[in-house]
Amino acid sequence: MRIADKTTTAVSLVKEALEKAKKYEDKHIFVSLNEENALKKAEEIDAKIANGEKVGRLAGVPYALKDNFLSKEGNTTASSLMLEPFHSPIDSTTVKKLEAEGAIMIGRTNMDSFAHGSSTENSYFGPTKNAVDDERVAGGSSGGSAVAVALDIVPFATGSDTGGSIRQPASFNGVYGFKPTYGTISRYGVVAMASSTDCIGFFTKNAEDMDLLMEICAGQDENDMTTLPDYYSETPEKPAKKIGIIKDFDNDAVDQDIRNVLAEKVEFLKNEGYEIVELDMPTLKYALAVYYIVVPAEVTSNLSRHDGIRYGYRSEDAKDLGEIFSKSRNEGFMSENKRRIMIGNFVLSSGFYDAYYLKAQKARTKIIEEYNKAFEKVDYILTPVSPNPAFKLGEKVNDPVSMYLEDVMSVPINLAGVPSVAVPVGKTESGLPLGLQVVGPRRSDKNLLKFASVLEGDK
């Protein structure tokens, strides 16, 4: 660590990160900067080191916080008008663990409002631009975090992944993005989207940094009953031998550049001695439909607390209690938020619960079973993250179905609760980043990251 051996200081690293954040202000990466608090913390860490005191593993390392993680520093807005005035009285478990090790939050990153989206165009504060091309999207919902790491503003950033919200922007911007096994990292203190698929993860430039963050943040939390005991640090090493390829994901609907880089990686793995196994997973074609029934149902429930009464935005035009509810929600939510609330209410309503929601949950069980069977044949599965590289700003934002189809390769993994890591593996002819994802069985996270670094090896 450069700070601990006194080759640099925490203050200089934080100042450098803040200067870079301001330099790229036109990309709308951050919704707010935490300049004063960050510099104060950096000074405290430098003083500890000067006095010979023990410091944490991330002492003085600046990081960016996705704007749906609660922190006592600044306002947690989830990039929405609804939460714009909300100041959290608590820190999320992830923030607590990172900052206990000395990490310093320099600012909050832009995202699709309440994490509803695949492009960061659904943010109340405007879209984040792609790290490479200002005319293209950053991906979503964690677009700001991905770009912050891609442009070397910070060495890591937090993200949340409900259906691809870490892996897709990681792929679009050329960085690592990890969605752990469901329950590996506590969701406590993160604004909920869909509680049965939300996962907490990170963006980094390499697998080693990701491994360190997982060591720090994995583990059981009494505030989140879905968290698993800390299996991560105790995972026995298991070398991979067989890698699965899903036949249905290699078709004309997938961009040719992505198909080419997938074929190149398959050939590379063969040359490295891995056995490639073609998998037939027919249930996955239903995953997108299942996801957009199950997730909006949970979204509806989680967003019901934003009522203009308890906290957050309240309409100034409301004249009675009914109008406080209706006008505050109408003005405070973005169009995509409202769309998902309406879908969720519809599939949960009387007469449609059995026809849609119950069937979707049964189909979800089939998807889980299909992954379990696949991992009896192979160690990991290699697939594209998305059917396309980063698309142009405005190209799909008014076409919800087209936007939802961007998630077709990522949502099955969230429904199954298995881990997946997006790895930067190449570029298109025009220079846009390309990523592939490696999927593993539950609790294989540590070994999955080791294999991911192998996949990047022939770049």
C-alpha cells in the first residue's frame, strides 16, 4: 500500500480523485461530491500513519458510492426527485465495512432512478455518458459507478445488481463488474428495488482488487436475514476444467463483434486446456418474461413507502391527504418508476395473481433447476453480458421493450441467485469496450474471480 509505506498520502490521493471527478463533470458521473468530509478523513488517516498507528486495508483509498447506498454523508437520492431531500441517519452495512478499513467516499454516482433502467437515462439528474464515447450510454443502472472506475477517477466503486445493473455497465465501459451469490453481501441500508434479486457488488480494474473488497464486505449481518454466513474467505481452491457455452445465446440477435470475441475466448480456453461443453438451457428464454413479472411486483411493494408523508419529496400543490399521496408520487417518480409500479400492481391484482405472478414464480424454480443441472456438467458458464455494445443515448429510452431486451442474458442469473462477473475482453472496430460474463454455481465466488483473471489473460 503506497500510503502505508509513505510514498504518497491519503490527502493527495483524495485530491487527485476529486480533481478528476471535476474534470469529467460534463459526463454526469456524480450527483454530488463529498469533498469536505473526504479531505478531513484523509487528513486523519495521514496523521495516524505519521504517528505509527495501525490503519485498515483500504486506508486512504478513494471510492465512489452508488447513490442508493445510505450514508450519513450527504443526501441519498437514488437519483430521484422523490428522495432528493433525504438525509440518511444511518450508514449501510457496506459503507460501514469499507470505511472501517479506511476507504474514503469522494462522491455519489449517478444511476437510473431507484435502479430502474439499463442506461442511466432514467436519472432525475440526467444521463451519464459512456467512458469512451459521449454519444453513447454508460449502461445501467450503475452507470456512474462504472464510468468512475473506467476513467480512473477511483480504483473501485459500489454497485447494486438486480438484473444486470453492475455487469452491463461494466461491459459497456471496459471494467470488472461483480454480482456475488445472492446473500453474500448485506443489502441493509441500500434502497430496495426487488428484494429477492437485489445483490450488492463492485466495479474494479482487476480481479485482485475485487477479491479484496469481497473479503472485506462478505458475511452475515443481523440487519439482513437473507445474508449467508461468511463462506467467501474460507472457500477451498477448486481449479476449473469444464466451461459451458449456452447454444441459444449465440444467434443473429447478438451483435457480431460480441459473437466474435466469444468465439475467440472459447478458442483461447481450448488452447489453455479447458474442455468446452455446449449447454442446452431452453428455460432461459422465459427468464425475461419471468423477471418483468416478479421484479415489478416487488418494486410495487418497496416503493409504497414513498408516499409524501414519512420522508422525502412532498408536492407543494397538494391540498388534502389524497393529493399528498397522488401528486407527490406522480411528481416524484420518473416514468420508468411509474411503469414498473403499474405492472407490479397489475400482476398482483385479484384475478391476475394466479395467471401471472404465481406462474412466474414456478417458472423461476425451473430456471434455478436448469442452472443446477448445468453446473453438474460444467464448472462455469461463459456468455455475453448483453446482446449489444453500448447503444446511443436516446436510442431506446422511449422503447421499453427494446430496453428490457438488453437484460435478456443477465436477468436469469439474478433469478437463480448465482454469481457472475463481467470481464473486459476486447473492443469493437470503433473502439467501444466489450465484456463477457462468467457464471458460477452458488458460493463459488472466490474461485470464479480467479478464473475471470485467466479469461482476460490473452488480451
